[in-house]
Amino acid sequence: MTKMYLRNKKDGFIYGWNEILAQNPLCEPVTEEEAYPERFIKPEQVEKVKKTRARRKTKALDLSTEDTQEEPNRVAPEIEADASRDLLE
């Protein structure tokens, strides 16, 4: 015996079977398999998906920062000299 559910045609929300909701024109009766297909996945299908996902794995990105270079000085020497003119040494 399959359980019956109601699905809202507008937003797809699933409700448990209710006589009052069943009379609503926006609700349609659906079986448990239509309402919750994830409950009826076969183990063979799960294994097949796991195998295809295992093939898709790529090499992890190298995010190390050990070999980075110093950032070049982007300020003109004239501006540096002018900015530090009145500073005490």
C-alpha cells in the first residue's frame, strides 16, 4: 500500500493526505515515490554516481606563499624625498 500525498501545483510543496486539502483545485494527489523520490534510490544508482564523482576530482590548487616576490615600489623617488623632507632623523 503506497501512501498518498498532496502536491501544491503552484509551488510544489508536499502535504500529507488531508480530505479538505484534496478538494482544493491547486492540490493534486501524488504517490510517495513522486513526492519523495530520494527515498526510492537504488543502491546501484548510488554506487554509479560515487564512481563518476570520484573520476571528476582534480588536483588541489597550490596555495602556498613561500616563493612570492616582494611587491615593487610604486612610488616615485621624487615624491618620497618630498614627503620625508621635514622629518627628523
